[in-house]
Amino acid sequence: MTLEIAELGNPILSQHAAKVRVFAGAELAATTQQMMLMMTELNGVGIAAPQLSISQQIVIIASRPNQRYPDAPLMEPLVMVNPEILDQSSETKKGWEGCLSVPGIRGYVARSIGVEVGYMDIEGHSHQLVLDEFPARIFLHEYDHLIGLTFLDRVDSTADLASEKELAARLA
Ligand SMILES: [Zn+2]
């Protein structure tokens, strides 16, 4: 089985993903393993199941420091099943985002600087977590994939879009 990233225009990216109903099984383990492999291989800081054409409510977030977010915390990849936003700060901050499903394009997106999240682990245990700054941004970006949105739906205007090449030149 060759895994491919679903890219912009693929209808699966505009669908609402289905809730996971069966926990602690081989299928969920296999799906999250595939997501982890793909995220690592493509050097991403997060991934959502619909990006692998699996329309289920599963995301992985894996913050680490990078050129755009040098102060980002280094975290072990966190698998979140059926995640929910319990609360989010009204205060937002704009930051550049990229997406494995939107190759070559970056967007300057306003996101809440803090978010309280509920989710299940792959065993079906529920958890709550508060995320701030870059991890909050990653989560909100990945969560959007579960409700059929990409960062392109979140920019205030097309003036907040740039190619990777142009952005690299601008930030250099
Ligand atoms: Zn994305």
C-alpha cells in the first residue's frame, strides 16, 4: 500500500471526518502508525487522518523548534482521537503556516493563542489538555482538517498568502 498525501482539490479534504468508534484495535493502531510515518517522513509538525484519505477524527501534533517558530517547545508526537475544543482564548495571534496538503504555499493565519482540548487516546481513555502558542496553532490547524477546512479558509485575505520561496526571501 502506497500512502499519498491528499492535496488541495481532493474532496476528502472538504469533508467532515467521522468519529472513531472502535478503540484499542488493530485498525486504529495501523492508521495512527501510518500517520506518524508520513508526518516524520515529510518533516511535518502535525498531520490529520483526512490528509491520508482516511476520513476519521484523528490528529497528531508534534511541536518542535523550527525556523519560523524558534521558541516552539519540543514535544513527543501526541495522537488525539475525536478531539474537541472545550475552550479557546479570544486573543489571537497571526503566524505563518504551511500544510502538507497545500504544497508550496504559506498563509499568515490568526489563531487563538490558547486552547483547551478534550480527546481520546487510542485505547479509548479520555484526556484534557491546555495548549498554548505554537502547539495550540498546530492543533487548531489539524482540527480544521477534521471539519473540512484548510488554512486557506482561515486567512483574512489573499494578501496573507505567499509562496514558500517568496516567504523564505522575505524572512531572510
Ligand atoms: Zn494541514
